[in-house]
Amino acid sequence: MGEALDWVSRIFSVVIVMVGPGLLGQWLDRKFGLHFLATVGFVGGLLIGMAYLIWLVGKLGKPK
């Protein structure tokens, strides 16, 4: 059960890193009447999230 919860927390953190900047950009777009921050946020979140996912998989692949 502990290992399952550990995986859930890892997956949740990757999702937050990928989606969070886009949602923040969307909120800022609505607040300031802009039309590009959501796109920048989602693209940036995707890039940062993929880098984090690659780092996480590399970290998990190393023996302890």
C-alpha cells in the first residue's frame, strides 16, 4: 500500500507541474484581458513536466 501511495504522489506531482502553469496563465489571461499566457503556460508546463518526468524516471532507475 505504501508503494502505491508513493506512485500516486509522483503521478500527481507530474500532473500539477504540467497543468498548473497553463491554468495560472488562463487565470491571468482572464484577469488582464490577454490572450497568450494560457498557451505559454501550457507549453511551458509540458516542457517542464516532461523534463521532471525524465528526471524522475532516471532517479527511480538507479539502484539504491
